Amino acid sequence: MSSTSIHIDLAPLSLDQVGIWLDQRGSVAYADAVVDRIQACRQYLEQSVQDPKRVTYGVNTGFGALCNTVVSPDKLAELQVNLIRSHAVGSGPAVPADIVRLMLMLKARSLGYGHSGIRLETAQRLLDLLNADCLPVVPEQGSLGASGDLAPLSHLALALIGEGEVDLRGERMPAAKALATLGLEPLELAAKEGLALNNGTQFMLAYAVLGQLRAERLAAAADMVAALSVDARRGRMEAFDAAIHRIRPHRGHAKSAARIRAWLKGSPTAAQPKPQVQDNYSFRCTPQVHGASLDAMAHTRGMFTQELNAVTDNPLIFPDEDRILSAGNFHGQPLALPLDYLAIATAELANIAERRLYRLLNGENGLPPFLTNGGGLHSGLMIPQYTAAALVSQNKQLCTPASVDSIPSSNEQEDHVSMGANGATKMYRVVQNTERVLAIAFFTAAQAIDLQRADGPHGVGLRSSPALEHIMTAYRDVVPVLDGDRWMQPDIEATEAFLRTVDLSVVEQAG
């Protein structure tokens, strides 16, 4: 894989490779070996359907509870089109464009292993749409995470046959119009192709991949925000000492402590003697809390990476063994559990950050209440904490596990479902909320730092570390110090954008 493209072959693909490709809007193509596998599998399937005695689920039968209804050979193509049309019943807002990009790539990758029986031209059409920035409109709701993501993947597949809607380079239009614009004819699906397209976990997995990458970035940013908050409140440094974490050897909190030490290296404020014997848990236990989230994210990364390199439709074809097997690789449980876990781990970053920013507002350690020198006339940062608290509270509600729920469907044929799709969309909302809470925490800590070092009744002339001062200088080019009450929503949104792009590499090797 180059920095701007993904060459789908049989080698494992990493989350980081996918992240680089997504950031750079790279192209995607099949390797020759993958082309050969797709074509060999299709040739085997076409020979198989010629046998009138061979009944194969979804190839010459109905679907779900209708699996025992045999379909005549002259109706096999119509069967596949009907499957896509009847299952494209999603609801709610359209999923983000990057999720759709991932869905197209991940579906094409899973088909590329040569166990799905799809024609090369059908699999290639997914890549044609992706490379042309022609993204099917996929509603957010409707998947049980059971036979994979039937409804959202059916909306994805609609575009291939010239139905539904797409966003072509950002412009919403009927799929048929977009195909004509691109000089493409709608596909006529052949036997098993509809089933290969809409069975699978690519909706859940797309959310998992993007959510994981964003959550890991937030975890790194959370350590930087925590370090700035420690200096802003003149916190003690013992809690981050390597000796503490050496004798409770969890990798995560050793890494978090090391990153915080690295951020605070050379800080005159950190080195100054402190009057308090110890700090509150939200400061003193930051490595343990952040570290537990880091360890959870390491686990979910492994689970998502396995799914990234998997075949998840049904039935599955093994040409070399002369077998077609109907089983349950589409079931979302292997994603549903880590999706819930990732949501909880990410939410805790926001939970403790809100507590730290609250402590910066209550007039302790030489800071004025609500970080304003004009308290009374000005409310200062009183109300941003309300917003952070509301987001943290919503996160707690969203972290109720989806994976423990199941509602039978299809006449009890699908009598246990994962609800992983609901877990995926909830997790992504938690990631977004956590980003906003960390932005408010950074906004607050930056204000406190400036009050600590400013001339005036609360300024004591202290400064932070070179690394954090560099961050602060860049930040103040984006968001100025709060001298008096103003409309702060734009400040918080600008802080979110700043945290998405700020260079955190100064502590990349820490821990």
C-alpha cells in the first residue's frame, strides 16, 4: 500500500493503513491474485447452480425463514434484485461520508478473499464508486447486526443497480443519474450476488474502525489536556512517578503517566513546591483511569483488526474443497462486545476530564472562581462546565450495552441477534461527545494557565513546560484569552478543531 492507495491483496491490512488511506482519500484496486480468486470462486458457483439436485441457501432458495422455498433457475437473478430492494428499508439520518467510504472498501475487501461467489465486475463496481467519490446514501438505523448489516448494506448495493440515492462528489442525486454521469450502466445481479453484497458486518466494522482511530487520538489528547490541567491547578507530580506504575504493571497507566511526565518536563510550575499534601482523585488518579481506557482500546483494536481481515457473508464457498457452507460468519457478536467496550473506555476520558475542569473553576489553588477576574459582572467559564456535564451524562446513557439485547426476527429463524449496529452508532456518538468535553477541558485549562502567569491580582508569573507552552502559543492564535464574557460556542468549536490537528508527537515514544 502506498501512502495514498490501498491495493487489496491477501496480506493482512492494519487499522493504521486504513486510517492513512482515509485521511488522504486514496484510491483502491484489486491485486491480480485477488482477481484470480474472485473469478475462480464465481466459476465454481456457476457450475454448482447447474446441478438441479443441489439446493443452496440464498442461491436457489428464499431468504431467512423462507430458506426452504426453492426458486426456479430462471428466477435466480430476479431473486437477488428483490433481495436488495426488499431489504433497503433503513431509517434515520444518513451515515457520515467517511463511514460509507469505509463500507465500500471493507465490503470489496471481504469479497476479495474469493469465498463469496460474486462476479468480478460486481465487486469492481464497489471500487468504481469509491474511487469516483460516488457514495451511496445509507440510513443510520435498521440493522440488527444479525445476518450482518442487511439494511445498510442493501442501501449500499442499491446504487450498483441504479436505484436509491448517492452523493456524487458531495451532490445528492438519484443513483441512476450518477451512474450515467460516470458513464456506467446499472448492473444486473446474477445468482448469489445480492446475498454476497448485503450479508456481512461492514456497517458495524466501518464505525468500529473510524471510532477506534478517533478514540485513540482522543486518549493521547486527553493526557496532554490532563498535563495542562495539572499545571493550571499547580498539582503535585508524585502521582505520575514511574516507580508508582512499575509496581502495578498495567501497560496503560504506565503509558499515560509517562506521557503526562513528558508533557510536563521542564515546567517551572510542576517543579515548584506545593502546599497541598495530595490532589483530588481526578488529578492524582488520572494515569489509572486513562490507562484502563488505553488497555481497553488495545483489546478492541485487536478485535477490529481481526474483523478487518475476515470474510463475513453467507453462504461461504470453498472451491478447492468442493463445498458450499451455510453458517454464521455474518453474526455481529464479535464486534458488538468490543464496540460496547470501546464506548465505555472512551466515555471515561470525558468523565474524569469534566471533573478536572470543574476543580479549576471553584476558586482553589490561587485561581479566581470560574476563571474570571470580574466575577459577578462576568460569569466566566461557569456554563461551559454545564455543557460538559450534559455531554458526560449523555455518554453514560449511551454506554448502556447494546450487545446484551436481542429481539428475534424473520419468524424466529434469526432468534439471536447482536444489536452491534446500535452499539456502533452509540459508540460513535460517545466519541463525538468526548471530543467536545476534552475541548472544553482544554479551553478551561488554557484560561487557567493564562491567569496563573498574567500580571494582576491572580497572576503569579508561573509558566508551563516548553512542550505545553508551544501548544498554548499555537492555540492562542486560534482562541484568544477570555478577558470578559463573550459568546463561547465558537471558541469551543475552534478548540475541537484545534485538538483534531494539534501535533501530539512530542510524547509519541513516552511509555
